[in-house]
Amino acid sequence: MEANYDQSIGLSDVAVAVGYSAAYLTNLVRRKTGKTVNDWIFERRMLAARAFLLETNQPVNQIACAIGYQYEGYFFRQFRQFHGTTPQAWRNTQRSNVSVNH
């Protein structure tokens, strides 16, 4: 999953890659982590999004594509759900906080 979070992947892709059924993998991951496979993919993508937003000047639509989202609007909705703000607003806030603290 770590190597392919930026691809269009889902539970069935991960299950095939590790040689388990989707149902077994779902139960295994939930027992071990308390999360679903899709939760992990989502959180990994948000981690990558934050890194791109802080470390590059790439437009948000390019970042969405780079981390595996086919639709920019879906990325915006998920980012807002996770962070409570838009990607661009998050970038601006974080960059202003970094410049104030240094």
C-alpha cells in the first residue's frame, strides 16, 4: 500500500496484491489497527497532500492527481473533511505559521 497510495487503488487491489480475500483483509486490518484499508489509503494520501502543499508550489489540482485522486473535487471534499479547510487555505495558513515561527 505504501508504494502505491498515489495510484487509483482500493481494497480489492490491495487484497489481490497481498494474496487475501477482500473480506479477510478487511477483518485482519481492522483487528490489528482499528481502521479499514480505505482509511489507511485516505490518511496516507492526506499525509502526502500536506507534504506537497508545504514543500512545493504545485497547483492543488496537480497535487490531487499526484497523490492518486482522479477527480479534483473529490480531493477537495476529502481534504476539507479531514482538515476543516480547503487545501489552498491550509497551505497559506501553514506557510504563514512557519514564517512567523522562524
